[in-house]
Amino acid sequence: MISSKIALRRLVATAFVALCTGAAAQAQAPARPAARVKPSTSDPRYTLKGGLTDAQEIAKNMTLVAHRPRPATFANPNDAGDYAFWNSDLAFDGKYAFQGSFNGFQIWDISDPKNPTLRTSFPCPGGQGDLSVRGRLMFMSVEENKGRLDCGGQGVSQAVSAERFRGVRIFDISDIDHPRQVAAVQTCRGSHTHTLLADPSDSANVYIYVSGTADVRSSAELAGCSDGSPSSDTATARFRIDVIRVPLAAPQDARIVSRPRIFADPRTNAVSGLWKGGSHGAGTQQTAETDQCHDITVYPEIGLAAGACSGNGVLLDISDPANPKRVDEVIDPNFAYWHSATFNNDGTKLLFSDEWGGGTSARCRATDRMTWGADAIFSLRNRKLTAQGHYKLPAAQSEVENCVAHNGTLIPVPGRDIMVQAWYQGGLSVFDFTDPKRPFEIAYFDRGAINPTELKVAGFWSGYWYNGHIYGTEMGRGLDVFQLTPSEHLTQNEIDAANDVQVAGNNPQTQQKIVWLPSFSLARAYADQLDRGKGLVIAQVTSIKASLGMAEQQTGAARRTTLQALASRLDRAVASARDGARVAKLSATVKRLAIAAE
């Protein structure tokens, strides 16, 4: 019997000529679904049986590995859709997932993602309660008038009250079982969401961009608050964001340091310089006026932020964190309300989502357009945005399921732009937008309606990738954890390369540069992509995979020699390859593996 090592050497030898010459038949890439005009009613997600705890579930190319219901104190037993108990966004730090809620927050130990355990639940009502974490500090958004400084559940009955709190709470979570509020920064419109920004040149502070979308409170309650028209009141609390600076060593000294007018007209300095609200013309959406941002996503490594700001998408320069400056803005007549934003990893694309219907309406019905309540994808070059395409959940949903584009993150598959996104009761959708004109779905998970007879708001608020798993915060049902499974659109090697990316934490609206360390999984992922996309001919890919297999079985000098030889062949193949850029990435990875073998 021939040994496996000898077999590998023979395979490498017989395929060597093909790698150098490119002479062989091309593989067939898997077909992508054609673009749709309306959601599909033939998709199995359309007919799922509903129910709170017994709803029918369906998954494709991903697996549910854990589900945890809400704690009893975070649910209304008589109304699963009670908004006062909705779960909201997720943040991560180390082995903990921090789950926001309209009733407070929960902290889950996810050291074993397949067995998350509730570590802390902390009632503190006041709105959707979005969270972010930095070291020993946790930040929480508060917007509703019932929010109290003391986190009490009794609310505030007076129109003006010193007990009311609307803004950003700061907790010390050094003792994870006993979070302690150490600061509370009041703002005029409260905090619907917030964004944590760490300045690489300022390790002593972090900055919080506050997006307030509620009514302006009375100046009798908080001095300086005004709801005046911008034409007559230059101090209006509308048409701006608030920037809070938080000294990490003294969070009790956190305060607002600027109120940037990021919507101003640069020619006239009028603060209301962007979309005025209304229709874009026949057959278009009624779009909200741009006087607020819903989400601002920062990407410190490229010095930019993207604001989803009611009637516009805006691009911000954040080189001075306390004073962000608008450098571009876009409009999409298909959008009703600009909600959130996500950059791709290399900063050449930007995806905005539209929350048509406010997240509480059925907007994925069979009659709804595929460009309404969807994602708009833009290319980004020289700080200018250019429209490219749209993505929307391809499966129709029923009249009793609130559904629209919501929160998600990139999945760190090398060489591709892949994202997981929540669609409320439309479930989770994993899609590829590497080609921004032709995005396509590669995986999904969905449940039937939480109430099969009437619309009760529920579903996935967000779906985030964190250290090898997808975490979904379900508004009415709890916390879900998923793993991706291989398919014709995503190989196990690509999944393994994504799983290799480990981060210390992750906050909503704060993007981190994804970096892949050299590994055989990374090299094989690139090889699989060359195979799928016909970037090289079949025999070339076969030779590459054989060389990688041989090298992985070797050690020391032998591994280094095999990898160096492979890198040389790859370098020679770049010019003639159909996908030379990806061959170059593979070669660079192989060279780094060779260096690591020394």
C-alpha cells in the first residue's frame, strides 16, 4: 500500500504542470438566485406555524445550538409582546454577552456558547436599553420619560421632574454580579442608541456619540433644551448629536463636550441642511426629515463613521472624536427611515438599512417591494458614496409578523463580504454582498409568528457574530446561539477561517478591523474560493490543496520548503489567473506560513 505522504507527493507532481500553465477544465461555480421583485411565497419560511414556545422552526446552512428564554422578571406572562419587556441589543466582552432590554439588562456567561448561563439580571426600565462595554464600564441608553435616576420601576408621573433620567447611564461592572451605577449623563432627547468610540491617541478617555430620536424635554427639567424651529432658534436640540467624553479612571466626571451640527449646510451654515422630509416623487417612499440619527457606526481604523440619520445616510470624518465632520451624504428614494450602517472590512463598501414601518409593522409581505425596508449598498471611494444595489430578506412573511431590515454584523470570512442580519420576525439572514450589485442569501433561521392570529411585535432585534458563533437577541423569546454549516456557498474551510478570528469584545455600532493570522484554514479558504469562482482551473486548485495537505503533515524545514515552493508557483500564476488578486492573497498567506515554520 502506498503511504498517504507518498500519495500526496505524486498528486502534487502530476498537478504541478497545470498550476504553472493553467491548462485544464474550469469548475462550475454554484448558481446564484436571480434578483426578485417581490418576496417569495414558495420559500418554506412563509408558512411556518406560529406560537410562543411551540412555533415551527426552520434553518438552512446554520444550526441552532442553544436557546435560553427570558428570565421571569423580564417577561409579561399575559402578553409575550409587551413592549415594556422587549429584549434589545447585544454587546460582548470576554466570556460575557450583555443583553439590553426595555426593562433593564441581562448578563450571560457564554464561556460555553452551547450552554449560556444567566449570570445577572438587573431591572432598570427606561427605553430600549442598548448597551456597550469598555473594560470595567458598561454604558446604557435611556430615552423614555418613565426612566428614573434610581432605576426604579415606578416611573415618573410629573411633566417636569428632578427624578427623571433620559440620556446615558454608566455602570461599574467590576463585580459582574452587582453592577453599580456611577454616572448618568442627561441629554435633551434622551439616548435611543449610542456609539462607543475609543481614540487611539487618547487612552485616558472614551467618547460616546448619542443618537436621540424622542421629543425634546422641557428646559424647566434640563437647562438649555429647546424644541424651536432651526430657522428661528440656533440653539435647538434638534439637528444635532451629543458627544460625551468619559474619563476611564473617573467615569463620574463624564460630560457632554460637544453637540456637532452634522446636518448643517456648508454654504449657509443652516443647521437643517439635509433632507426636509416628504416624498421623493411618484412611486417612492415618504422619508422622514433629517433632524436626528438613529445609529452611528464608527470604524476607527479608517477614521470614518456612518450615520443612518432619518432622511439621509451620512459619512463622517472622526479623526477628531469630539468633533465629527460630515464629508458626504446620500439619499435613497426607496428608504423611509435610515436606521443603521455597516462598513465592509476594507472600507470600500457601506451598507445602510431602512426601518420602514419602525420595526413594529409587517413589511416583508408578498406584496412589498424588495427595495423597501431593505439594505442599500454603496461603494466607498475617496470618501464618496455611490449607490450599487439592494438586499432584502427573500422570503415573504405573514401579516402578523413584524419584519424589516435591522441590526447585524460582518462574519469574518476572508476574501468576502458576508453579513448576518436580524429581520425581527423574519428571522436571521446570512448574505454575501461581495458583489454589491448582486447580493445573495447563503443561510437563514426563522420561527413562526409569536402570535399566529394577530400581530404582536417580537423577533430578532439583532444577529451578531462573536468568536465563532452567531448570537441572536429575540425580543419576546430570549437568547439564541447558532453555528454556520458548510454549503455550496460557504465551505468548512471558510467557516474555520472565520472561527479563527477571536476578539476581546464587540459593541454594536463599533466596528473593528478584522485581521486573519496565517493558518492552513485561511489558505484553504482562499483555495476554495478560487475553486468556486473559477479563479484558477481545476488542476491548479487540486495542486494547491495537495501542497497544503502535504505541508500541514510536515514540520520544520520540510514544511518551509514545501510552502516556499508553493508560494513561488502561486506568484507565477498571478498574472494569468482569472482572479489574480485572490491568488496573491493566497500566496501571501502561504509565505507567512513558511516564515512561521522557521
